[in-house]
Amino acid sequence: MLKGHRTVIGILSMVGLFTVSTVLLSGCVNFSAEEKAKKSPPVMEKKVVAQPTQAPAATPADPKKLLSTDCQKCHKDQPSQIDSNGGKHKSEISCRDCHEEHPPLGDNTIPQCSNCHDSSERKHFALENCLFCHSNPHTPLELTIADVPESTVGCKTCHEDKDQEFSTFPSKHAEQTCTLCHPDKHKMINDCLVCHEGHIDLMEYKMVYEDCLRCHKPHSPIDITYADDTPSILCGACHGDVYRSLTSNPSKHKDLNCAYCHQDRHPTVPACTDCHEGIHSPSLLLKFPDCLKCHNDPHDLVI
């Protein structure tokens, strides 16, 4: 009985212990959940923040309303170029007269010269490539000439008088490109002596470029003309023997310029009677009509 009693007491003790443990464990679980709830941040309600209304994209300016001063805000160099050498591009047109469109509204940015320069008005405007001479449309008066045959064609459409000289008086000059004598820039003129050594030096006189122009026109060099006051020594540069005979002769002929007798154009040869009249009797002149039969040579005159 005692033994059984102990057994029952033992069983009851174990049951009580299990019950207490269950209660305690249950309390711990509940406590941890409460503590967790206390330590967790409160759930905030999400507020909807109104976003600012996005401004519409800026509308590109209407090109038709743009002024040249608007173009100058981005294009800094062109205004000064036009101002210095723009010619009628400066005085008679605006930027928009040539540049009708601008990206992104259009790609027709660079115009054709023929839009304004009508080939029916001038032969010059019919040339295919204006940039051979007018390399910068903003400085049309500043011509930089390419050393190509096409440039010569262009030169002749403006300088028709020079082309006519070449045709009337054919020479080796007419066979060259214009840029041989007029290199790089318009109105550049090479000295004749760049290509030509000049005529012979006579009596220590050395010819200079201005001497060449007294007799020769560069576009018609074989059409030799000169003024009355052309020094005889320049004639002597080609006619050395004749010049020496004339200047050593005791007659009054030596005091005259060559151009006094050989007037205006080479090779003018006058008659003696143009200056000398009534020197001899008509009967003598009838018998000796050729003055040089007696007087030898006008440059080496026998008196």
C-alpha cells in the first residue's frame, strides 16, 4: 500500500510539473509576441504626394519669325565675315534668305547659289562649282582661287575683255591657266620676271617689271604698244645693235626717242618724207626715190 501510494504520488507530481511547465511556456510565448509588438514600428499609412505637373516641351521657334540677330547668338564668326567682305550678301539679304530651314524642323540648311544667281542673267552664274573661287559664301568678295583649269573658265566669264585679248593675239600666255600669273587670291599679280628673265641687260641697265608693261600687255604680249616718251634704251634691250648704231651716230637722229619715229605700235616703220620735206629738189628725188641709197641707214645716217 505504501508502495502504491508512492507510485500514485509520483504520477501526480509528474502531471503537475507538466501542467506548470505548459503554463509557463505558454506565458513566455505570449510575452515574446507582446514584446515584439511593442518593439516593432507602427504601420504608417502611405500618403499620396501630388506630383508637380510637367511643363510641356518647348516648341521650337518658328524659323519664319527669326531675325539675323537670333542667328548670331550661335553663329559667332559669320556676322563679322559678312560685315567685312559680304558685298550684297551683307546689304541686300538676311540669313534666312539663304538658310530657309534649320534642324530639327528641316534639313534644307545650305542653299544652292543658283537659288538667287540666275544663269540666264549672266554667263558667270552658269558655272557648276562656285566654290572654286568663292570658297566662303559669307565673304563672296574675298576670292581664293583654286589652281585648276575650271578656275580659268570662271575667270573668263567675268574678265571677258581679257579672254578677247587672248583670242585676238594668240600667245603662250593664252595657253596657261590664269592661276599661273594670278595665284591663290583674286587681284594677285605675279611679276613678269618671275617667269621671264627679261631682255638683255644693256649698258648696265637692268629691266624691272614696270619696264615690261611699257611695251607688253600681259594678256596680249605680242601686241607691242608704247608711249611717245618710252626710253630708247628699252627698245635697245631687244634691238641692241640698232641702239648702239643710233646713239653713236653724229646726226640729230640720236637725240630722238625710238618712239618718235616708230610711233605707237611695233613694228611701225615711217617714211623719211614723214619728217623731211623739201630737202632735195624734185628732180633729184625723182632720180633717187630711195633715200637709203645715199643715206645708208636711219640709225647710222650718212650725212
